[in-house]
Amino acid sequence: MNAVAVVLGAMVLFSSLMFSAQASITVGAYPETYYGLLYPLGDMNGASWSFEGDPPPGWWSNYGGHRCSTYKLDSSYSWHATGSSSGNYIMERYVESGCLNAIKGQYVEFAFNYLPNGYNSQGSVNKARAVLIVYSPYGTNYYYGVWITPTQSKWYIAHVNAYVLSYATSVTVRIEGSTSFNAWIDVATLAIRDTYSYSSSKGKFGVNINLYKNAKESAAYPGVVFIAPALFAEAASGYYIRATKIYIELQPVQSFWSWGIPWPPGTHYYTTQQGKIYIWYCEQSNNLGMAVDPAANDAARNSAIAAVGTAIDVAVGVGTALIEPTKTSTKYILVAVAAGEPIIAKWLLSLFASNANDREAATDVSNEDFSAHEQWDYPTYCIDYPRFISVASAGLEFDWRFKYDTNTKFQIKITCSVNWGTMQFTPGSPRWGTPDKYSLVDAGWDQYTSTITIYA
């Protein structure tokens, strides 16, 4: 088996003013026995990161608990954690050596879901936070997420962002609960992340791209990469949000001129990569609670929600405790909260699943089918009174597959964009019975492009 490395590169474009910033992050090769760079990153219900055992294999706790099939998010069991009145509850595990080699020198995100067994209006019981510990010959670095302070019986997500030193000797992920902690824990993830934030006179814009998995499987397209990109935008005074978009493109993209074969005449674009993209899930939220191209199944997906949470973090510039995804009728409620004790809610946003505009790229069908995307278009025209979007988030999950034996390097580009607008008022005429009209004039796009490269 060939060793594999991943490179993340970045480019930023701002509206008509073009500014570019490029960076690269390289993940080192891993022991061949791991069959995938980031194995076993991702859902801990799979591979060896499982809550299915009693106790869960690989995990250890200073207090305890037992597996439970009554309250769970995925697979057959969750872990019902039961703490002690003598101190905080701690459940942790080491990151396996192959996974450690993958995340050295990288920014990562560790997150988990939990359902408190009891709460109060002050959020002072069954608090939880995510912790990541990096050990090196020069000492130990502790990274602490914000305490989640539950005020309802709902599944919460706790997360922490950290940097893993290139010379780290080991890494531990920790689930920490408050004194006498009693809760169900499920679906924890660890991902390499690429983040970006930008603030201008138009507003705040944040992007987070989580790379959860890079594996080699026995399939027609054996290279499998699982990614969750997300964005968050908050318009400044006088500006609004016309649209957001996430666009994924297989690389390289080349062009040729056609006189009519293939049709139509003109410049055609294609890729030489033998790869596929498939978008499994899309979601968006906004301050007016509007659904955009709603999906029939409105079930939330945890990795996409976690990616959105970090996008909010980097855009706002403060430690925001992630989110509280909960089923309410056909909607999930997204609560982004500012750090502090007690935590203060900053936004209460309805989270809606949506249908991708172009869900799949399949080069086995046509080498001109090299991209997939979702664009969330918001209102740009209103009658009588303005009703425009000023806060929005968007995220999706997709996998990228490719044929390992066809090249030594495989690449995709992910572009996250926001389209700003300014409001224009056209007064109505009582004489002619025409209403007042409000419209959003295009004020340009801001976008961030990240390139992910797999070396086989």
C-alpha cells in the first residue's frame, strides 16, 4: 500500500476587490495497517471508537456508567454516564498512533453529543465540555471547550478546537461533566479543520471545513474522503444577505473549444480525474426562520452541525458554545451562544434541511460532470415592508471518491461564498394603488476557496 498525505490550501477572494491568501497543511504518512489517513476519525460508533461495548472499547472513565439503548443518536447504544458528587466526571481515550500521525501539525476539532438527565433554568447541573490534551517532550497543552449549560432536555453538542504540535508524542480526547454528572453520550467526532474569518463594512464571514475521513476501501472507487464544509455570515448595518453557496469541484479542470461535437459549440470544461462527488445532506438557517428549497426529510446531521458551529466561532471571534440541535415539529433549533457563565444566547435560528441544486459529480458518466453545489437564495424583493436576511449559516456533508491507481495526486476545491446586498426603496402611489417596494441591490460576493490534495 502506498503512503498517503493530505494538503489543504486556501485562497480568498473579496467581491470586485481581489485579494488572495494561500496556505498549505500537510498530513504525514500513516502506518499501513490503518488503511486510511484519518482512521478512525469520525463517528465513534464505527471502527474502534465505539459506544457499543460495556464499557466502550478504548475508553476509560474515573467514575463510570453503562451502555444504553433507550436514548441514542446513532447505531444501537449510547453511553449513560453517571458521575460522583466528589468531583467532575471524566471519560477519555488516547488517539491511535496512525490517527496521531495524521493530525500532527494540524488544527483539529473534537466534538460530542450529550443528552442531560436533568436540568434547571440556571443551567448549573449536568454541564459538559470537550477537552483535548496534547503531550510533547516539552510539556502538556490543555485545550478546553466552553461549558455547555443545559436548560432543556435536548441533545447538545460540545466541542473544542485545538492545534496539535508537529512533535506531539500523544493526544487524548476527553469528555468532561460537572459534579454528579448524569447524561447520555453519543456520536463523537475528531476532524482536521480549515477555518477562515473575514470582517468588513459589509459584515462578518466565517468558514469551517472539517475533514473527517480519508480511507482506502475495496470498491470501484477505493479512495474515500468524507468532508463537511460550512459557512456563517452576519450582515453589518445597512447590508443584507442575498444568497450563500458551497461549491465543490474535482481538479484539475481544463478547457477545449468545440465546433459542435460535443454540443453546443464553444468552450467546454472537463477534468482528467477519475472521481466522484456525492452530497448527502444540506442545511441552512437564518434569522427570519425561512426554509429554502426544503428537503422532505428534515433530520439534522451531526457532522454538518458541528462544522457550522465552528464557522460561527471563527466569524464572531468569541468562544461560542456550539449549538443545541433539537427536533421541534419539522425544524431543528440552532442556538449559538456567547461564552460565559451563565451562557447568553446570541441567536436563536431555525435549522432547515435542503435539497442540493446539483448533488452529484460523476466522471464515469461524463468528464464534463466535475462539480456539485448547493446555493441558498434568500428574498431580494418585498412589498409594503422589508423582510430580508441579516444572519445566515449553511453547511453540507459530502464524500469524494477516486481511483487510486490512476494517478499519484488527487485534488478538489471547495468554495464557500456569501452574496451581500443593500436595500433600495421605491415608494408606492396611493393614487394608482401601487404598494411600496423594497429590493436588494447586489453588493458583491465574498468567497473562500480551500484546496484539498490527497497523495497516493
